[in-house]
Amino acid sequence: MLDDEAIVLAGHGSRRERSNEQVRELAVGLEARLGLPADAGFIELAEPSIEEAIASLAPAVSDVTVIPLSLFAASHVKADVPLVVNEARAEHDLAIHSGRHLGVHPSIVELLDDRAAAVEADLGVDRADDDVVAVVCARGSSDPDSNGDVHKLARLLYEGRDFLDVEAAFIGVTEPLLEDALHTVSKRRPDAVVVVPYMLGDGVLTDRIRERTAEFDADYPYAVAGCGEPLGTDDRLLEVLADRFEEARTGDVSMSCDTCKYKVDLEGFEGEAGGARAMLRAMTHRAAHEDRSDIDAEPHVHDAPDKHVSVCTNRTCAGQGATELLERLRQAANRRDVDVTITRSSCLDRCGEGPNVAVYPDGVWYGGVAPDEADSLAASLAEDRIVSRLVDQTL
């Protein structure tokens, strides 16, 4: 290796300093492993920025490799980091290589297996003798390619091991949500359910995963359930980062472009193709988080949507097509570029009259909304009107 190479480990950035310290710890570990200077930089919310980290290294080296410390290749990896790299190439007289995210890697599958085994030990079960189901729970993304990686990891964790089954779940944004996945696996009557948070840091979302797991454990007495620890700063992550570094410096970085919503037109995501549109989104997003010094600012705050739509997906409504309605409505609203957040809800206490949909701040509740009404409902949201034939009540 050359003496004038360096690495920038690009973390997301957090108002929780412990999360930022984890990025720095991994940078220190990577420096020791590869024998090259490795600094941490952040996309937002923390200092230094990736740009500042590159600039600090520029006078001393001629070659910098930027590696995203990201589990998945969603918008930050596909748009925000490339924007920074392109601008840095224009500003500094040095070669800048762009690496890829952690992604699917044998070391990560091994790490997930160890996290699951630790929970089994705490629960007093052994998958070789007991029926154990594992649930890999990730944050969830609006990027279908990113969500697909979670399912692939779940399958790889299942292969060659003694689990009764391994399911993928999400704590938000997309489906299946963790509570629904747990309800589904309960039907197999396992002896134990092990939930493995697929996250780097231990924060709000990890706490939420623990809460959902504890609720399941209390509600289903015939199966014990426990939640594992996040990935943290395990040394096996350094193995993955070292591989990503070698790929980047040899020009062997590959991305899953065939299923990337920034590269091809996917159903429901036609408005998010790449090129100038994706780059403009990255620039706008960065500008929204430009001030890293405001310690009183809420973490990762974006403007609230004009409307919030809740679709009941409790058991009765789900049997009437609510889940399909939810997905169709999200896609229809996305096609129309409606400023709306669409989420699932628990029972709205209108059982038998669903699927039920509540729209706020309008205070309009719709009943009997079949999946094929999604386009009509999305149009009404875009045009700020009511679909009178579906109104159940107004508040």
C-alpha cells in the first residue's frame, strides 16, 4: 500500500454523541487494521462533515477512499455521499475513491448468528433441540432495494443453521412491521422467538424493538421471546470495511443497479429516477441540515406533511384487504407527489365497516375503502377534497 493513502469513514451523524463515537471507534480500528490514516466524517448532524474530513487529509495525502458506514444502499449512499465526493474531486488535487456500503457480507451473517445465539443462551433454549424462530428487524426504508437486502440476510441466516425459520421485519416505513411479523411467526407455535436488531447503534429505534419484543413475550405465553444487541463496533465490521476499501481502491465497486429506484423505473417509484433529479434531492437534503452547531435542534427533523393518513390494518380490516389498500395508497400518493404520510394503525373501533381510513387534520374517516379505491383517495388528497361516497364520519 502507498504511504500517502487515507480513508474517510462516512457515518450518518446523530445528536446522540455515543452513536458518533461508535463511528470514530470503527475508524480507529480500521486505521490499526490497514495501517493507513482513517478519519470519521458525517453526512449530517455531527462534525466534522465528510467534506471537512477530506479537506483535513488533502494536504498530506494524494489518495482518499470514502467508505459509507451504512448497512444499506439507500438515498444517503446513492445520492448524498456521491454528491460530496464529486464536489471534493473538483476542489482538491487528489484521487478520491468511493466505496460501497456494508451490505450483505458473510461476516455480518456470522455476527447476526452470534447475536441470536446470545439471546438463546439468555432464554435457556438451544435451536438444535428447540423450535427457535429468528426475526431480523431493520429500520425500514423507502428504497425497495435496501429493504430487499434485509430479506436476503434473513435467508442467509436461515441457510445451514438449525432455526425453525428466519423472518425479516422492520420497525417503521415499510412492511412487515415487527409486531405483525411476530404475530405471524407465533402461528408456527415455536418454543422461542429471537429478535435481532439489524442496526449499528443502540438508540431510540433499538429501544422500540425491545419494547415490541417484550409485548410479544407477555402476550404469547407459550413461546419465550428475547431481543438481542445491535451490531455495535464488533471487529467483524472491520473485516467488511477492509473488503470495501480494497474494492474501492481497485475500482471493483459494484452496486445493485437493476433494482435501484434511482436507476430504473420501478412500479410506484417512477418519480424518483436518478440523474439530475436524484442529485438535486441530495443537495436539498444537505442544505436542510447545513447547521451542525445547533445543539437544540431536533434530530433529523423535516417539515411536517400536509396530511396524515392512517389505514387500520387490525385483524378484521386486514381480512378485508387493508394491507393491499395501504400499499396501493402509498404508491398512488407517491405517483401524484402528494405531501402526505401514510401509516398503518391499530383498531379504529369500527370493526366490520372497513377497511377504515382516517385523514388528519381534516378529521375525515372513510369506511369500506376497497383496495381499488386507492387512486380515488390519493386524488382527493392531492386536490384537498373529500370522496363523499366513502365517508363514514367526520370529526
